[in-house]
Amino acid sequence: MTDELKIQFLGTGAAVPSPRRGLPSLAIIHDGGIILCDIGEGTQMNILSAGIPPSKIHTIFISHLHGDHIFGLPGFLTSQQMMDRSNPLTIIGPAGIRRFYESVREISDFKITYPLYFKELTENEAGPFLSGPFQVTAKVLHHRSTCYGYRFSEAAKPGRFNVEKAEQLGIPAGPLRSELQQGKTIHVNGKNISPGEVLGPPFPGRSIVFCTDTLPCENTLKLAKNASLLIHDSTFSKALTERALKTFHSTSVQAAEMAARAAVEKLFLWHVSSRHDENDEQEMLNEARGIFPETFLPGDFDTIEIQRPEQQA
């Protein structure tokens, strides 16, 4: 077990791709598997370019059913079939995602023989539920269509093992110490020893929040509270605030305000309109950092490692 957790951005643009930014998708890479968030057109090519093994993708979370977030799905599914995939794949998203798949499958006349599962969310069935090592909570955001934001929360990690204390208690090296680290009480020398006697305080789990295509809203704050990392819609610059309001998107300034209110550790601006050139984007980043200094503007294929608190410098 490596305890690895990182984000790889596969497409950081908005509705129209540009030479610099593809359509929306990102990978959450954890020890033992990969989760995709959204799968815009061209995602499977970016997966290959990034060196991500497609067979390790076990779940695809869909925010909403607009084309720039789902048109890469049919191609990915059929390519996996042609590559003789056998690993199960789960697709989670708003009501209608199964019908989208079935409509394309019927028209294109393709078959999927590997295990493929769908979970369509409702406001009453939006978590928490498990996906890989995460407890996932979904909430409806403020967009033109039903759009879900997701929080991926990792369990706490046991605190440091106090070897000196273990030796004082007569606990031999080996399986009994491992059981204590797993949270189990053991019996040694005629007495019970609980994990708290030899373990330090637990290290908090890491948390990732994905909120795309939304105006600022209370559900974002609920999902993002004290998160390790917030990926938030930042389609427009402050100068285009009125357009953001009309299209139910956020500006970089609004994303930063949400990050500050939610007390997250880091903010990553996401879903950037092709209207903006590199100079515009730098201004967007500067404006956001004026409100929330720990703001970043990733490009396609950028990778962010998320460390546990005890690993941070």
C-alpha cells in the first residue's frame, strides 16, 4: 500500500475546446484504482497521452448531462470493449445517464460484455456511499440543468505507533502490533490493551471536492467545508460576471470567495472558457489570489499530489 492520492487534469476547458484546453475531465488516482470526474469528448485520447491505464478506472462520476461533460463516454465504453476489458465499471450521475448510454448503444448497435453498472442519483439518494477508498457525498448545485457536486472523503489514518510504549506493555513485534494498528483490542499478559494505549492521535483523511458548472451556492459550501482541495467552476473572468450569471457559471473571483468561506486548503480553478487567452487567465488567477492566496490554475495533464497532514512540510 502506497497511500498515494493525486489528481491528474485531463481537460480543463469549458464548452468549446481550444488548442490549450480540452473538454472537462479529471482523474483521481488512488492506491489501487482510478476515478474519473466527467468525460468530455477527447478524454480517452488524453487518458492515453497521460499514461493512465484505462482498465484501472473503476468509476466515472458525471456532474450533469451537458455534452461537454458526457460526449466522451460512448467512445470510452466501446474502446474498452474492443480491448477485452473484464474489470467492472460503475457510472454515477444524474437521472438520464443510463438512457443516454442505452440510446447510443441502440443506434450504434454495440455490445458491452464486461460488468457495467449505473447509479442514477436523486436528491434523496445522493450519499454518502462508498467508491474505492472514499465516502462520497453528492449535492445539487446551481446550474441550468441538474448538476451534482461531489465530495470524496478518505477515512482517517491510524496515528503513529509508539514502539517504546508497546515494549513497556510487553507486546511482541509481529501480528499483535498489526492488530492494534488496525484498531483492534488485543490480550497480552492477562490484560486487554486497546489501540489508544500505543497509538497517537489519528491523522485526518484527505478530501477532494468537485464542483463544476455552477453559480456560487450554499451546497458548494456544505460540500467544501474544510476540504483539502476544491476544484471549482471558474468559467469566466470578473469582467464577464454578467455573462456568468446568465449562463449559470462562476468567475474566478466567485470561486475564490467560496474557497475562503469554506476554509479549504487549496483551490483549483476549473472549466475555463476558450474566450480567455493566457493573459486573461493570468489576470483571473491574480484576481482570485487577491481573495484566496492558495489558488491555482492547472492546465491539461498537470498532476497534483495530495499529501496527508503529517507528510506536509
